[in-house]
Amino acid sequence: MADFPRIRKRLQSADRRSGAVSIALGLTATAYIVIAPLTESLPQPETVGSVVLGLIALVLIGMGARWLLTAGKIEGHTNLEHLRDPAQLAQLESELGSEVETWGELSFTRSFLLAPDFVPIPLDEVVWSYRREIQKAVSGAEVRSELWVYLASGEAEKFVADASDIEPAFDCIAERRPRTKLGYDPVTHDQWKLDSKATAERLRRAGPGA
């Protein structure tokens, strides 16, 4: 029987580890900017270099904070219980010991897509995926996008997030599932609405050229 609390703990640990490393790098860069002018033993950064390094430090600290917040929300992965295949559960748990890539609330192990309130999605079941912009940037607001993931079971899942999170998540699917059909296709979309299971089977057999 799967040990769900232990799997959740591994998810939390992976996000917290990534967050801690990112914040540590950001603080190191910040410390260098402050300390370098006070000592002659360190290379002295130019003004432009200091600004660039400061921006990098802010980005790293921000990413780290996001990872730590994601770890705090990990109880949202309540649908672990619905991933009933013992082999898949064992594989998920083993992969959580490796690097977990996270963009916003979307996390990837080597073989799974994880998101709050969703059943973990095995990437080898993805037959089609595309991203679509749904809200343009207005007055400095972030562009919002959708990530659609179509599965061999005939089901489809939609994730909505900032484009800065959706784009790398889509690229991750493309990298790990090179035979998956990628990009929006109105013909396939209409076929899926008529008969999702038959379309999923056709895509599974045909690969990216379907």
C-alpha cells in the first residue's frame, strides 16, 4: 500500500531544497555586491555589472521564495490517492529523490506532471499538448496562458498560469515526450470532441506527425 504522507513529504523536500539553493545563491550574489567594494582581495565589479548581478540576485531570491511557497501548498496534491497503479506510485516516489523542476504550481519529475488538485499525470500517457495565450499583458500585468494536456485515456486537462510558467512547462513535455503531438490543431481538436478515445488511440499510434 502506498505511503502517501511519505510521498508528500518527498515532494515538500524537493521544493524546499530547490528554494533553499536558489535563495542561497541570491544572497551570495547580494553579499558579493556589498562586500567587494570594501576589500581589495575581490575583483571590483563595474557599476553595470553590479546592477546586473543585483537583478540576478533578486530573480534567484524570488524563485526560491516561490519554491518554498509551493512546498507550503503541497497538501493540494490530495489526488495522489487516485493514482492507483502500484508500479506508477513506486516510480513516482523513487523519482522524487531526484531533481524536481517547478514552474509556479506545475512540477515535473522525470516521468510525471504534478499540480495541486490534479491526479499526477504520467508523461508517457500524454498524446497531445499545446499552449495558448488567453490574456495579453496590460499595464504591466503578466501574460496568462493555458496548457492543455490530452491523455491516452481520452481525457484532457487544462492548466492556467502565467505565461512565464506555462512556456517552460510545455517545453518540458516536448523534451521528455518527443513523440507527442505538439501545438494546436483545429482538425484534431474537432476530432477529439467527436470521439476522444478513438482520437487518442490514433495519436498514440501515429506520433507527432498525426
